[in-house]
Amino acid sequence: MSSLSQRDVAQISVDEAINWWDRNPAEIRRPDGSALHKLVEAWVAGVVVSPNTASTAAGREFMSSLIMGGPQVFLVQHDWSAAMRQDIDLRTVEPRLPFELVAYEFDISGHRVIHIEHQERGSLVAVHAGQHWCAFPLWTAYTPPKTREVGLNSIFQITTEMVRAITILLESDVLLAQRIEAAPALNRSRARSKKLPIFDHHVLHIAIARPKSAIDAEAGISGGRSGVRLHFRRGHYRRVEGGSTWIRWTLVGDPDLGFVEKTYRL
């Protein structure tokens, strides 16, 4: 083992983790704090493993722009997509990110997984396996399949569906994002040791107040109808003079009348 390079050792570690996922179901757990700084450190050191298809100059530039681009960090502590998967076709939802570049951090089966997405350029999924990181660029072409995946593909499916569910829940004011600042004293200590700072991050909470859109619908504002059950109104582009504008997802209707189970295909 001593004759192997650090990158070879990292590849072995990643292969072991991927083989584990191929044999076991993925389990979503609660991540404790951000680990993005560790991925950045590994990228700067040149020891992040990636598939051969991403080893081109264009692939490396794409991954570097996402990892080193200073994304806003969200810790995903609940399976937000599970509550929506039966009602909304998450495969076809166009995500409207809360920031141009966002890193969503997961703990999946004890491994840190970071899904970094840019609003226009696409996404990558970075997996921490053992002591090493592997990055898989998804670009803009990946669409999660209808059937449930297994192994490494299930990680891509889980994170992509979760990002799309979170964007809907944030747009419709069902979730609120709370910013948590990294401890200043800890980052000062890290700076003295010439280490990268730990990033601030956001956590998601269910909004306590009922969304204004739902109250409006109860008052008959939604199409002049009263007594409408609670449901999502899909986000969509509306044509306006000179182009188009995005109309947010909204939650409308009266929750006391129940929830409309409806599959949205955009």
C-alpha cells in the first residue's frame, strides 16, 4: 500500500464505499454541521476522485467552478421529497434555486454527500467515502428515473429529487431557511493554523404561519372559487412583453378541507 499514490488510495476508498452502497439501501440521516470546507481542501490538494468521463479539461473546469464557487450551504435534515413524491412528479420539476449556486449537504448511510447545483450550469454530487472524496458531474442532463434506483445511482436520485422538493417548498413558503453562522472563534483558530474556514449554513424549518397564498385562496381570491382544498399551484413561466417571467410555486386552498393529491407534469 505504501507504493500507492494518495490518489490511488483515495480511489480504493471510494470503490469500497460504492460497493457498499450496491449491497445496502441508502438511509437518509441528519448531518451535523457543514463539511464543504473538507471537500474544498481535498479539491485544492488534487485528491478528489472523479470518473474518467469527467477528467477532461472541460469536466475539471466545470467541477472546479461549482466546488470553489462559494455556494450557499443548506443542511438537509429531513426527507422533504418523501412527502411530495406521490403528489408531484419531481422528475420533471424545473428547480428554481434560492441562490445562484447552492450546496445541499446530506448524511446518507453515514457518508457525507454534497449536491452542488448552479441555476444555469448544472450540478455535481460529491461523496465522502472513508477518508476521501469522489465527485460525479451530473451537468444539466440528469433526470431521476421513475423507478427507485439502487447503489450509487440511488444517491443521484435521492439528492436530485430532494433539491427539487426543497425548491418547491421554499417558493411556496412551506419551508423557511434559517442561516446558522459558523463559530467565529473556531474560524479564527483555523485561520491561525492556515486552514480553510468552516462555512455558514442554512437549516430548513416548516413555516409556523400558514402561507399567505393559502389564506388568499380561502377568501375566494383563487379564481373566484371558495371551499378549495389545499393544493400546490405549479410554478411556470408567463409570457410578458419582451420575454417571460417566472411565476412561483404556491400552496393554495383550505387545509381544513384536505389536501388534493395531484401529479404535476411540467
